[in-house]
Amino acid sequence: MTTWKGFKKEITAISPQDMVTIETLSHLIAVRVQRGITQKEFAAHISMSQPQLAKLERLDSMPSLRTLQRYANGLNLKIELTVVPA
């Protein structure tokens, strides 16, 4: 069975920037699920409809930093950015 780490190495069509966004959202979704919060409950908590949350979680489009922060805030988490030399 292929793991995410193994599969991720094979992905070439997704930019490194988008991969960071995907990994961040994946982490946030995992936290929501681990806490036993349903999509319906969480969507209401962050003032979003459940269908909107479902689209976000299946990456129908790439979420903005603002949207990721909204999700994180709903879990009492925050997103921190770090600037480092290229």
C-alpha cells in the first residue's frame, strides 16, 4: 500500500506552494476528525455551509490563506508563516 509520503514524491503537477497549502489543509482536517467534529457542526461553527466545507475539504479549488486561517481559528489553532532565505 502506498503511503502519502511515497505518493507525494511522485506528484509533479502540483507546485511546491500548492503542496504546502494541501498539507496544511490536510492537517487541519485531521485535527477536526480526531476531535470528533462533523462537517455540519464545524461548518456552522465557522459560519460556512456544510456543502461549502465539503468542497473546501476535497480541494475543489485551492483555499486562500484567509480561508485556511478561518478553518484553523475554528479549531482554536493559528497558522504562522515564516520567511526564510530562498
